[in-house]
Amino acid sequence: MPIQEDFEKSGAWIFKWRSYLPLLMFIIGIGAILDLRNTQFTKYDTIAEVICLLVSCFGLTIRILTIGFTPAGTSGRNTKNQVADHLNTTGMYSILRHPLYFGNFFIILGVVLFTRHIWVIFSYWQIYFLYYERIIFTEEAFLRKKYGDEFIAWANKTPILFPRFKNYQKPELPFSLKNIIRREYQTFFAMICSLFAMEVISDLIIMHHFKLDTGWFVIMSFSCLFYIVTRFLAKKTKLLKIAGR
């Protein structure tokens, strides 16, 4: 098989299972925390946890600024095949070609930082870029076939992952909070659950007992309530649905 077709085939397979990269890093993270079982918590641990949360929230913010302006049929959660009813070239897509993957990098990085292990953080960088390289190759091959010169012109001036802010163009559509809530409540909940799980596991391994901090209790309780209510509204009502989104 020619290498281009091989890349597209493997990229399509990874694209289908791309949501499981956080699970892979989570498993690696648990292994790293096991190495901390003979250490002691310090006054800086709370600061470290806040930093982890802020890094993940930064990634979520990038996703929000992307999806809040995108039309229906793009930037979706489809896993069976590529879907692009419209080539996004404005807003976040005017400064980098894959803003959602850029946001994902920071969301997962916040969880990875919880391990306090340099080798895990370094490994994550390598795994992330190797993992998404094939996905991006497959996506862009699809877009090039579908949009031809329009895609090439956009790709020539827009970086793959690292923003070029001078290229910014105002989004074609207005910002939609409903679109964000409907399409990103799962991402938000998964992010909080991952961070909370790392907190609980690190307590069990290092302190040998479960300790639920007030801050994490409030964050997790709000996240669960938000997830349940939003899922009901998204699945059972039309309150969060917007024409063209």
C-alpha cells in the first residue's frame, strides 16, 4: 500500500478512537503516582492542583472560543468518518487549522501535570504529536479532496497547531452560548472527572486514606449537576438547539 494511503487508513482508525488518548494518559499517570507513595504532601500541593486545573480550563476555553462560532456539520464529535459541510476559515480557524486539538492538548496536559513527573510530561508531548499527526493527515486529505484550491489557499497561510494571531479574521457567525453548552458539556464533565480522579488516587496512594477537600467537593458536585441537567435538556428538549448550529 502506498504510504499516503497507509497514513490515511491508520489516521482514520486513530480518528475513530481519538477520544481514548486521555484514558491512555490517565493509566500512565496512575503508574507515575504509584512512584510517589513514599513522599509527603506539602503546602505547595494545593497550588500545584490549582495550576493543573487552570491549564485544563485554558484548553477548554480554546475549545469554547472555537465551537461557539462554528456552524452545524463542522467541528463535531463524529467518530465513524470525516464530516465537513463547511470549511471553517474564520475565528480560531483563521489563526490555526486545528484549534480543537490545540485545546485538547492543554486539557490533557492539566491532568498529566498532576503526576509531578517530568518523564510523564515529556512522554505526553511525544505521544500527543505522534497520535494526532495521523489524524490531522487524514482530516486534511479529506478536506483537500472536498474543497481543493479553497483548502490549499487557507492551509498555505494558516499554521497547523501553533497560532498565528496576525491572521485573525472575525467569525462569520455570532457567539452561541447554547451551542457551547450543548456540544461541550461532556468535555467539561470528563475534564473535571479526570482531575478529580487523579486527586483521589493520589490521596489514596500517598496518604493511604480518602480525603475529600471542600474545593474539590464543590467543583465535582457542580459538574455532576451541570452534566445531568444539560444532558436532559440536550436529549429531551429543544431548548439548546439553534438553527444552523
